[in-house]
Amino acid sequence: MEKLNLNDLERIILNINNNIQNNMIYLSELDSTIGDGDHGVTIARGFRNVIEAINKKEQKNISELLIDVGNVLSSSMGGVSGIIFSNLFKAMGTTNTDNESISLDDLYNMFYSALEKIKEVGGAKVGEKTIIDSMEPAVEELKVAANNRDTIKNAFLKMTDAAKKGAESTKGMIAKKGRARYLGERSIGYQDAGATSFYIIIKSIAEVL
């Protein structure tokens, strides 16, 4: 059965950081219209610190790597974004039961747990202009791929398409969470930065695969 190992995950984290840094200004511009305008800078700082941390410490297994990523994002980013993206990685790390390698089924369980944790923490659902609008359809694609015994590469290509469409769909939504909710209908027409960041993360994984 096809699986990913610790080296694969380390390469994925490096590529996520590269793409987040390259999109820092874009993400902040998205956030500037309906948020604080600092999302790009904040998440870029978080992933820079992630790379510094994992370069200083040799992770023993996949679970430790993902939990470390989550902990660094939590301490580096702060605010709601820090909580959300920290929980994304920590939930995946604590769900993984095979520390040596992970299969497509493992990946689905990890992403599903992360989705449920973020929904629990943020109280958001699809249609409220948040990361959930990108994440939930992507995780659903991962479920279908796992059920169909697809390859991990194909699964993440399909996830990338779903995450992109989900992020773009937030343009037509009225924000129901965060600072943007105070804008009401004026939040329509703007893409959510958090949903876009999730899309970039999934795209980064697909590129490495």
C-alpha cells in the first residue's frame, strides 16, 4: 500500500512554507478588505518559525513533526488564525497512529479530525466565509478517494481543486465570523484569506506528491 514517511512530510512542510512566503502580500491584501490586513504577514511569520524550529530539532516521527508544527504556529501567530492553523496540524498529529508512515486512509482520518476540531473551536460551518468553506469540500474529496482506493497523489490533486473552488466561493458569501461579520453585506465580493491559505497548503502538498 502506498504511504508517506517522515521525509515526505518534512518536504511537504518546506514547500508549504515556500508557497506561504510567496503569497504573503496576496493573503494580506485579501485580509485588508474585510479583516485586520495582517493575515499574510502573520501566517508567513508562523511558517518561517516552523522551519527554524524543525531545523533545530530532529523529529522522531510524523506525529511529533505535526504537533511541533502546530505548537510553533500557535506561539508565533496568535489570535484566531493561530488557533485555527495550530489546531489543523496538532489534530492531524494526535490522530495519526502509525508514526512510521501514513496511508491514504490515515490521511483522511487525520484531515477529518482536523476539520472537526476547527469546526468545534471556531463554531463555523460551510457558507459562513471561513476556512471551512475550503476545507470541508476538500476533505470530502479525500474521503471519496480513500473509499475508491485512489492514489495519494490523485487524492490531493482532487483536494486542491475542491479547496480552490471552496476558497473562491467565499467571494459570494456574507461573513458570519470574525471581524468581517460586522460588515454584513459589504463583505460580499471578497475572498476569505483563511480559506485561501488552506488552499495554498493543500496545493503545496500536491506539488510535492
